[in-house]
Amino acid sequence: AWFWLVAQGFVAWLPAYTVSDLGASPSVGVGLAALFALGIAWGSWAVHRLSGGWLELGIVPLGTLGISLFGLDLGLLAAHPARVAVDLFGVAASAAFLAVPLHTAVLSWTMADQRGRVVAAGNAIAALGMAAGAVIFAALAARGWSVGRIWTGLAVANLLVAAVIYRTAPEFLLRFLSWVLGSVLYRVEVTGADHVPRDGPAVLVCNHVTYIDWLVLMGAVRRPARFVMYKGFFDLPVAGILFRQAGVIPIAGAKEDPEMLERAMDAVSATLQAGGVVAIFPEGSLTSDGEIQTFRPGIERIVARDPVVVVPMALDGLWGSMFSRKGGKAFRKPVPRGVRSRVRVAIGAPIPPGEVTAGGLQQVVTSLRG
């Protein structure tokens, strides 16, 4: 609905804006409207390219940010036809960055026999959004608002809507951070992605190299996963906030905090029984020398309580980064080492619950890492 309201807000006022602000003929407005449509088409193609053919919700924040940035420039500063054209194209492409992943998500999360009903409901909501936009924009124009002011207001309103969405559903921002890590800061290469079950409960296990392992894995695994991490990580200034937003399950050792350990196990079990995915780092702490430490037996307890498949994973290429403990504490290095360096995530074949042992998993993960 918001996508169509935004689109109508920019396209419907193009003829009036072309004549009143640009001093051009209405035919120029028609051309700008066609450019807006091309922007949506290009943005849809770009989403496919940037997401690698997968559903990538991390692109959505780029869309909301782009709509507001280009919209503000258009409403406040743009006065030349060429600049107007660039801003309109940017708004349209950004709108596609917002709409395409969300539409894909709705369809992929809907049962096949319910998709027709969901699509019909989505179309009805979109129509309501367009109708609401028409009423709102007409009322603002009647109060003397210029087209530029309407566009500026729409860009600001988009930021407010985005803030509400990301506070309600923080997964979008977390996926965005994961996408930036995997596509901008590093070049993450994933092998064996098909080994992660498309549905049903599963436990992912991986070696623990840095404080950002979970974000890297979030981008490598296309299914939402709840991570289990040591409670001390929650005390970190920024990371702790992200952990809470992501629904990370805090855990502690039996001697340190037995009650927290039991709560963590209950949360893991509840997630698995609901058909979800849980990701754990069986080493229990970050590596201090780059080597894989001894896997703790907690994974055996998990599968004994809930017999589900375990998917082994291995991270390679992050040791020595500012997020690792190489040379001392993490975050002490001034800049990330090897920006755009290659990081590899190797995913192995699922292991039946009856064959899971901590030692066996450690051997598999070590072999995957190479």
C-alpha cells in the first residue's frame, strides 16, 4: 500500500509540476512519468542482481533510504529538468527496492493454496493505499501546498514509516547489515547452501571466529535462524543491542548460571518444535589462536531433547580482521583488514540426530574449513 501511495504521490503531480515549476509543456511531464516507470523496471532488475536470485530482505532499507533522499532533493532543490529526471528515476528504483523483496517475501511465506487469496488481498490493500493517497494529496493541494512541498512531506513521511517498520520488524535492518558485510565489506562465498533444509527444524553448528560470525551466517543461510551466544556478548555496547533485536538466545555455563542455561535450552527447544532453525557455536567462545577449539557437548543435549538434523558449517577468512581476537582483544585494530577480502562459508550435508556427537561435529567442521 505504501509503495502505491508513494508512486501515486510522485507520478500524479508530474503534469502540474512540469508546467508550474519547470515551465515546460505537459508532454515533458508524460516523458518524466515514463522515466519513472523505467526506474521501477530497472530497480526490479537490480534487486534480482544484488540478491543473487534469492529473497534478500536486506535490500529493503536501501529502498526506503533512497525514496527519502531522492524525494527530498526533488522537493527542495531540484529545479532543472535533468536533475528532476535523475531524482524521479532514483525514487522509482528505490521504490522497487522496497516493493519487490516484500512482495516476494509475502508469496514465499504463504502456503500454495492460499496465495491466490493473499494476492487478492494485497491488490485490495494497494488500491486502498492509492485511494488514501489521492485524498491526502488533494487535501494538501487545497490548503495551498505546492507540488515540491508535497513531495518533501512525502519523503519525510517515508522516513517515519520506515522507522516504525524497522522498530517493529528489526529483521530488515539486520539483514541489511548482513548484506553489507557479505557484499560490500567482504566477498562472502557460500558453498553447499542447498544442504540447509528449506523447511522444518534444524540446528546449524559453526566454528566461532569473530563477533560478526552470526551476521555473516545470517546472510549465508536464507532461512531465518535464532542464534545462541554467550551472555557476556550482550554487554558489548553496539553488539548487545543487535543481539536483542535479532532475538539471540543468551546462554551461560552450568557452573556460571544454571538457570540461564535451562532457559536457553527451553528457548532452543521451543524454536525447534515450532519448525524453526537454531544456530549455535559449540566452541562456546571466540577462538584466540585461529584454530577450532573443542566442541562442547551442549549440541548432544539439544538433539537428545529434540531429534532434528544438524547442519555443519565452517567459516574461513575472518581470522585477523578487526572483529577477531588475533593480536589481543577485538575491535582494537583501526580499520578492517582486507576490505573486500574473500570470506568462505562452507555448508556440509545434514547429519541425522542419531549420529550427532560433539567430537564428530568438530571433525566435520574442521574438514569443511580445510
